Amino acid sequence: MYRRSAACLLLVLFVLTASLAGQTDRQVRSSEALPDFPIRLPQHPETPASPLHNSLRRPVLCRDSPALPQISGAAGTIFSGTVTRIDHHATTSGAPVETVSVTFHVESAIRGVMPGEDLSISQWIGLWSAGQRYRVGERVLLFLYPRSKLGLTSCVGGQIGRFAVDTRGRVLLSSRHLSAFRTDPVLGGRSRVPLRDFALAVRRAGEEE
């Protein structure tokens, strides 16, 4: 009887040990699969991973198909211009967040800027690393969030708030833009829109906010 009880006890201990070892192994494999940089980045200038970046809440956009009034309403600055300079800024005692500054020569001012102005914005380095980049000489039309308490900004809704501008001054709509603005009376179904028409659509959207 004693030997049978001891054998049962050893079997139970073996099963428990194997189960714990399996859980530990799964946890290790799971942690090893995590990337060094988060795959799903926020659409805002700051990441919520750090207390420094929780100083300002941004408007929440509809993820599926944000309408132009939504994007316009969330933007503090709207303009088209050419990228003239890009600078990287490391963290310092006075600047706790690593950033990239981008300078634009404003060509068409819709909100928050003046035509002919040289506008510099600061963007969190994480967004740049995730693909939200610019190049000198590039022409764009941007919807930018109001600057945060850290002085940072980014495009409203990520790429949905950014448009390329061609050499003829026409705003180019990507497939995602076409889907988002398909019911807009001015932009709907148009892949190339004259800047004047686009500005008209934005101002009309602002009246609908």
C-alpha cells in the first residue's frame, strides 16, 4: 500500500512539473516573438507607452472610413507645400523625446498658416521609423494635429491626412482616400483634384463640423 501511494504521488508531481515547464516554455517563446518596436503605432504625435506622451488627448477618428469633416475638424493646420529641410534631434535635458523636424515652404494655406511661410514641424522619431517620412523637394498637402504640449504633431489619421501634390498643383488621392471620400460631392471618385477645388471641399467640410 505504501509503495502504491508513493508511486501515485511521484506521478502527480511529474505531471505538475511537466505542466509548469510547458507554460514557462510558452512564455519564453512568446516574449521572444515580440518585436523591438511596436507594430501598431498610434496615429498621434506621441505614444501612450510613456507618461511624457500622455499630456494631450487627440480626437478619435472612425477607423474604417473617416469623412472629410472628421479629418478637417481634428486638424489644427492644413496646407500644401514643398519640403525644404529635414533635421534629426536627439534627446536632451530640454527635449526628452527624440524627434525629426521637417520644414515646408507653404504654397497654399487653408488653415493655421500663411502663404509663403516657412513652417517647421516636429514629429516623434517613432512615426518616422514606422514609415511616416518626407524627402526634400516633395510636395504634399497635410492635415496636421494641433501641436501637443511637447511641441509635436503628425498627420491626422496617419496616412489618411496626407496627400501628394503633382507638378501641376493637383492633389492626388490614393485608393484609401478614394474609399474614404467616395460620397464627398467634390472629391468623390476623383483621383486628381485641382488644389482650388480641394480647398473648397475642406472649407465646406469645416462648415459641416
